[in-house]
Amino acid sequence: MTEPTTLADWKGMYRALWRIRIFEGQVQRLAAAGEVPGFPHLSTGQEAVAVGVCAHLTREDALFTGHRGHGHTLAKGSDVQAAFAEILGRDSGLCRGRGGSMHLVDAANGMLGATGVVAGNLPLAAGAAWAFQTRGATTISVVFFGDGATGAGVFHETLNLAALWKLPILFVCENNGYAEFTSREEHSNVKQVSAFAAPYGMPARTIDGNDLIVVHAAAGDAVAALRHGSGPYLLECMTYRMAGHYVGDAQHYRSKEELAAIKEKCPIERLKRRLIEWGARESELDALGEEARQEVLHGVERARASPPPDPATVLEYVYSAPSLAAPSRVNS
Amino acid sequence: MSRTFIEILRRALDEELGRDPAVHLLGEDVAAGGAFGVTSGLAQKYGTQRVRNTPISEAAITGIATGAALCGLRPVLEIMFIDFATLALDCLVNQSAKYRYMSGGQLAVPMVVRTQAGAAGGAAAQHSQSLEAWFIHVPGLIVVAPSSPVEAYGLLKSAVRLGDPVLFIEHKRLYTLKEALPVDAELPPIGHARVARVGTDVTLIAYSAMVRNALEAADELSRSDLSVEVLDLRTLAPLDMATIGASVSKTHRVVIAHEAVESGGLGAEISARIGSDLFDELDAPVTRVACPFSPIPFAPGLEQALLPGTANIVRAVRSVLG
């Protein structure tokens, strides 16, 4: 975004935060009711990173995310109903019920994939960036990952290669302080993820990921530089996972005080206070939140009403051609 | 004019690079020709952006090839030895193989991973394995293993043009083998086996370098008036059971030969399928010739003692003809 950000833009992003918050709340509600198969992971509390970064992306830019990727998918422009239907395993879902919560793909919106293997998405995003680089395009690739991914060797391999090849890729670390149930202090001596970038000659910053205005500014600078061929950038966003690791996680590893403090850091509340300071009326902000709620609830209900995939189609999409459906039978 | 397996692979890659600007080569040392010289001279011809050296980072480079394939390139990645593909298993098994399926057909991974396998010349336990059985177990992956230079030429070109991730396994023992390339040869389709020699008494199923041992064995047995039909599988996944079935229905006896260890090998899969689909056709138990359950040793005498060869195949065929 080269034009200055207007109050109307901020209000749009405020609505986008609520869209994700309500969506995740619905996933949580329906998962508790047994309607969601598998292991959904919620991004509640981390919305500002998704919205602040994706505000700068075009539909053509590639986005990759991990197991906690509902928010990124919505922020990249996916339709609520199609995303929710996928999480419910319905035929009208983004992936026709083949992917689910941890494997959302919305190719038409440049959402090229969530992967359920921590750090597995990093080189895929670098590959997309390489493809863009070969075409001389200004399109960029963005990958979201958690601080837990830095424990994987492929994180370091990918940083090295991206820097070496000057790939147009933005690494966005959502440092929520926990790798699953284990705090960062217990799994690395390296406190800040951004520190890993310097040895590879990659610029990096650590920012407050729960302040949308900060995320938006930092991501805007990084994306603009990337489009001019500056090479990769690592943006570490300090954030808080308001929910547990997965739906149903009792979070015994967190103290009551910590859980209470997290509420204070809510990115939606923080943006609301700022926008009111800047002249927005509380009532209109509440109306935007309500509008987002209605959009999501409407999408969720339509998703719930849509049918599951036809079991007869279970073998579709394994290979490019039915003739390769493995293995061919005798006399076929 | 005769060319080696390596030269013929290079020619296939050269032609595909020239034909389609989406084709890109990457891997350790490929711009310098690669460890075995397969890509020699191609960086000079097409530039180092299209024939790209990588660090020794198998996990990342396999992921990069996969991500690039999602975005319109047709990468041909070289993994120097199949033993090192173990470092890229997350990507191959969890990402590349499943992308089309998990995305409900929105995305595809048209990528070839060229790798080199098999035992020869004391390469020892970490540079000699035949690990193809691991990969045939993964839905979404195509596994191809050519048996000769001419076969490799056509199969590699077909693999590059396919819309799926292909593991293309080259046997190091074949690299110096020479053949003349026929003019205007049709490209072999992926997923189809080849009858390498027509026979009537027994079906001998092989792939990769073992096809040469199978043909030698068939020659030797023909001197005893035994007619051996040799099938060259070419594509290991998905398996062409139709061609196998047609041959077994004719000969009623089967020997399967491969260099990989017998336990959990491709022979077990083929044998089980013949047992369930063609039980009434069989006049003898399906017999396997394969490596004993051991790592590949270093000392030449030990390596030779372990590897199955032509003599093992001849004995197995004679036993099923009992």
C-alpha cells in the first residue's frame, strides 16, 4: 500500500480482526459440540499479525501458513463459508473436504497452503518466491510460522537459501511464547527469533504483534522493499495465543495471572482505543464488529447446512489422470 | 552413435530445457555438472538461474522445488544419492505427494526428483541403497526406475511433462552403459510396464539394473530350451498390473527380481497382488530374488556376496519350473 492509511482503512482492518475472532469462536463452539473433525488450532489473540501483514498483499502474492492458519486464510481474502465448510469437512469447502483445518488452500486468493508439519511450509514459500523471481515479477511470497518452527533444521536451511538467492519472501514469525505446551525458555537459548536472521545477512525486526498499527507499518515497509528486490526479510511479531494449543487444551502450563494478563493485550481492544483517540465513534466500531459477526454467523450456518463430500469421490485428486490411479487392476 | 546413460540423460534434460521455459534444474553442484556429470554444460547453455546450484540442504531444496512447482515451474531436482532422500522425506511424503489431494485438485506439483541408487564399486551402506519401496507406499508419488539409456531418455522426458511429483531413480551401475538413441522414438507413457523379452514358460519381473540380469538369465535359460518372458516395470508406482496379469495368464509361473532387500520390498507387493487377483492362474508359488536383509557392505567381495545377480535368477526360474 503506497497511499497513506486512512481512518476508513483502519476501520476496515478493525472489522477484519473481528471477522477472525468470531470465526475462531465458532470453530471453538462447534468443536466443543463435536461438529468439527480432527484437531483445529485457534489463532484467537493473534489476529493483528494476520490482518496487518495481509493488508499489504495482492491476490497474486503467495501465502503459506501452518497448523494455526484460519486467521491468515481469512485475512488473505477467503470466503467465510468456504473456509468454514472445509473445517467441517464439507463438499463446498475450499478443498472439497480433503484438507480440513490444518490444510486450507485457496489458490484463487493466493492462499497456497497450510501445512500441519511445523516448518514444512518454509521451503515451499521459498520455492514460490523463486518461481516469482524467475519471472522478474514484483509478486512476493509470505510465510507465517510460530517460534516453535525455529527448532527445525529446515528453518535454518531455508533462511540460508532465501538470503543466498535474494528471494522475494517475507518470513513472519508469530512468537506466541509457546511451542505447543512448552515455553520458549525451555526449548531455546535464543530469546528472539529475529536474531537468527543476522548470520545469514537478512534484515529482521521484532515488533509488538498485538498492535495492529505497529504490524501494519512494519509489514508495509518490508513488503515495499521486497517488491523492489531487496531480498528476504524476517518479521518477528510478539503475540499471545489467547486459546490453548488446540481446542480442548486445559492449559495447565499457564498461570491464572498469565491468562488474565493476556486479556489486557487483546489486539482488538487496543486498536479500538486508538481509533477512538483518532476520532472514531465507539458505536460505529461496535457496529463494525456486529457486521463481522453477522457475516461470519451467516457463513457458518450455510457451511453447516452444506452436504459432506460423496464417498464415491474419495479417490479423486490422487494423481493428474485417472489412468494413473494406482495400481491398475488386472484386465483393466 | 552410441551414448552413455549419463549422456542420454543430459540430452533429455537439454531438450526439455529448450522446449519449455518452465523447466528448471536445481541441486547440489548441478551448475558444475553434478556429482556424476549428468548436467555438465547445461548451466553454460541455459544460465545459472535455470540450472541452479544449491547448498547441501536436501529438506529445503526439495521444498523449494515443490513450492516452485505449485507456482508454475517444472523443477527437476537432483538428489545425489537416494540415501540422502531420507533428509527430504517430510517434503516428499507430507507435502509434494499430497498437495493435489489435500487441496481438492486446486494445486499440483509437476516436479521430477532425479536420484541415483543401487550398489556398485564399494559405495557402502550409506550410498548404495535401493529405497524405492518406501516411496511406492505413498499415494500421490510416481516412482520411475529406467533399465537402460534409451528407456531413461524417454521416461525422463515423459516425467518432466507429467503433472505429478515423480521420483526418478537411476541405477549407478547403468551410468556408463552405452546405447544408440533411435530417431523419432515415441515417448513411453508413465504407468506402463514393457515386455522386454517375449516368452511362454515363466514371467520374470524386474526393473532398473536388474532387468539386464533378467535378460542375461533368460538368454542362459534359452539354451536349456526354457522360454522366459521378461517384464521391465519402468514405473514402480503406480504398478501396471494389467501388463503383469496378461503375462502371468500366459506363463502361469512368476519370478520377481530386485536389488532392494526382500522384506517389505516391491516383490512382496506384486506377489500379494498376483496371489489375490490371479491365484487360479498360478502353477507354482511366486518366487522372489532379492537382497538378504543386510546393509550393503564395503569390501568388494562382501558386496558381491550380498547382491543378487544373474545366477540367483537362473536358479529361481529353474526352481519354479521344477
